[in-house]
Amino acid sequence: MAKYPSSQAFLRFIIFEKAFIGLLSISLSIGVLSLIDRDLVLVGRRLVALLNLDTDNAYITLALEKLGLVSNTMIVGISIGGFAYAVLNLVEAYGLHRRLRWAEWLTVVATGLLIPFEVYEVVHRLSPVRVGALVLNVAIVIYLAKHKELFPRWF
């Protein structure tokens, strides 16, 4: 594996990215659970004030109104979804770190499934962050599909 140093560097970046997203998702999921039985409209107003946003903006007013409709069940559901996403990313990171073929395919499929949604977002709301995410995910899929030599074993 030493004869592919640039490949190793990008693979390490992918492993780091997947692990970081997994840990961030766990943190956010725990944070979402802390919102159970809280006045979400009040939390939203404090956040708007903290970020110094225009309280007269129609979108912010609508978002604050919608926060009042969020139930504890929805909060738990969002948190469970976040945990599932975290586990997926952490499993991908672990498998890629161990150079396991199944992790390569899991990452290709999971990342590839998001590309159509990212293309839609770029087409409808062009921004540097959206373009960057799309380019990165396409690069990850192409890289992993191309470099089979980095994943010699299944288990």
C-alpha cells in the first residue's frame, strides 16, 4: 500500500470526514433531545436575537410559528434519525480505516445516493457550499470506485 501515497492521503481525509460527521451528528442528536418539553418558540426567539437577525423578516416569523407545532415525538424522531446517520458515518469510517471492501461499497452507495439531491440543490439554489459538497461527494465516489487496490479484504 505504500506505493499509493496520494491515494492514502485522500482516503485518510475521507475517513476523517466520515468520523467527524458521525461525531457531529451524535452531538447534534443529543442536543436535539435537550429540547424535549421546552418552549421552542422562546428558544427560537433567543437564537434569532443571538444571531442578530431581522425579527420582522417573513421567513423568520414563519419559522418561529412552525416551531410552535413541533411535538416531543417529532423531536425524538429527529434525534433517532440523527443517531442513525451518525452510526452510518462512523461504521463507514471504521470500515474504511480497516480497509474493508464492504465499507468501500457502503460508502460509495450511501454517498452516491445523496448526489441527485445535491445536484437538485445546486440547480435551484446555487451557492459555493452546495457546489463544494457536490464536488466532494462526487470525488469520493469516483475515488473509492477507482482505487480497489486499497481494500484487499471483505472482513
